[in-house]
Amino acid sequence: MVETLHGDWLTQGPQIEDFEDALSAILGARHVISCSSGTAALHLAIATAEVGPGDNVIVPANTFLATANMVRMVGAEVIFADVDPVTGLMTVDHATAAMRSADGAKIKAIIPVHYAGQCAAPLALHELANTHGLSIIEDACHALGTTYEANNETYRIGGCAHSVMATFSFHPVKTIAMGEGGAVATNDERTAIRMREFRNHGMVRDPQRFTDTPGSHDDAGVPQRWYYEMHQPGFNYRPSGLHCALGRSQLTKLDRFIARRRELVDIYDQLLAPYAPIIQVPARMADCTPAWHLYAPRFDFAALGISRNALMASLFDVGIGTQVHYIPVSMQPYYRSRYGTADLPGAAAYYACSLSLPLFPAMQDADVDRVVGAIVRATGLRKT
């Protein structure tokens, strides 16, 4: 970052390509297009997939607002899929049920969300999408570093072996941080070219693609140095050189961050196990090795005799922050007004019992013990 500040480029410089190359090597994807946020990454991916008015996109109800909102921003409609009440993940069965509920509407894409760092059978979703001519766009904002097994092979989330694109977020709470930032991975060159243009106002600088030849070249047929064209409008979704320099530095620590998060999850599991079934540790998906972003046990608040809000307040009073991931997007007033009240019992059940506890690489083992101890004191729990 210091070198960037002393250099000639604070934006649109070599740091962007350096970061993209480093991330591409980690993911195993041919192309990485960095951008200003995870939300921008979703918008880039959905728009580049030519989703628009008249189209529908399947989105799991258990996700952050942006996953559904970016579908609406291109003029398409959202079909909310239910999720597993234990894992919070949309499975192929949930996606199939959502397709059946569409009642003949034109579905263009499915956006699986790798919630908390876990994925649910990407190969099965890929096969479903292929059968119906749909695109898979992975919301992998929680899952940088996650791998999964399929057909006796190991795949990395973001390698796009079973999707057209995968989107990532580098918000400060994510596994690596750029301050704000995001990226889209793809193996399709045409898709990558379109996304690079879309993130930069739609500007085309490749002389081979110019359409207004008299204005683009001089009398000798040499491209004009200043010339560019816009074939379709785009946005300013460019990341700055400073953000990419920070991201490049963070990528060198990725393996350490992932390993420490896994260690902390194991400690949480060990300390919370004696309090089952009133507190249940996160269930593991088969054939998935997660790079954990969230640690969200499920609580039986009725059996505890304390509300989730009261427990969160009690923990906050002793310096422990918690959060709920997420209020099902289908429950938001905008979407209820647009689509009516959705009957998604899995999403409702998961929302009712989940609570995300602190999880970040700088935590000490003793911090996990303090969190669990504070929960025990606040609830009066006894080991089973």
C-alpha cells in the first residue's frame, strides 16, 4: 500500500491486475474481475448473464439483501427458494421446488449462496441447471477458500467448475479484507470482457471492436490514442489501487486466516457440545470442507427461557457482539408487497433459532471460552 501511495497510480493501475492474477491463481479460475464491493460483483455477474425484464432468478431466502436486490436492479423478478432448517443452505431439492412454484415463468438463473462458508452439492445444482438451460451464478461471498468433493475430485469454490460465475466480497468482516471490495471469477473469456467493460462505464478500448471506423482511426489507419466507444451503458465499479494493494497483501495470509477460523470453530464445537440439544453446533455439509465465515449455532430459546434479543443484550453488556444471519429476504416489506407472504418453513425455522457468535482470526482460544461462559451465565444452562 505504501508503494502504491508513492507510485503513479492510485486507481486503474497495475495493482488491480496484480490482485486479480493472485486471486485467479488461488481460485483456479481463468479470469477474475475485481470491483468495488460484493454487491457490485453480484450486479456485474447478473447483468453480464443477460438477465433482465421478463426473466426470473431463483435465490435462497436465507441470504443478505444484495443477492435478491441485484436481480431486481436489472429488472428481473426473484423466486425465493426455501433452505434447510438445520444448515440454512438451499439444496437441489429446494431449487427444484422453487422452479415448480414458478408456474411456467421464464427462469434464467439460479444463485446458490454458500452460507457461512459451506456449499450444498454444487454438482447437483449444476446438473439441474443444465437440464433446464439455466445459468449458475454462485454467491460465494462467505466461501473464499472452501472446497468440495464431486466425482472423486476436489474442487475449489470460485474455480467455476460447476457454474458460469462466482462472486466474492472483501468487506472487513470477510476472510480477507480490502476495506470495501469484491470480485467475480469466471472461465469464460467473453463474459470476462463484458464485465470489465461494465465495471468501467461500458467503455470499449479494443480497436478490433470499434464500430465507428472513421472516428476511431487516423488517415493511415492507426487507432486514435484517445479513442473509446460505449456499446452499452455501465457503472463505475472499479476498485482503487489502494484497495487492491491491501487485498493482495491479505491474500498472502489467506491460508493462515482459514486455518485459524477452523481451529476456533473446533473449539466452539467442543465447548458447546455438552449443552446439546438446547444449543446445537452448526451442522456440516457432506463433501464440503468449509473456510468458515460465520459460526452460527442454533438455540432453543423457548427451552432456555430467554429471548434471543435478551441474550444478545446480555452478551453485549459484557463486550461480546453477536448478530443474526439473516432475516429471510422474502420477509422484507418490499418483497412481501411484491410477491406476497412466502411459505418457506425451512428459512423461517432457521431464522428463529440461529445466532452468530464472534469468529475472526485474531481471537484467542480464551476468547471462545469467554463467549461460551457468558452464554452459560446469561442462560443458566447446565451441561447435559
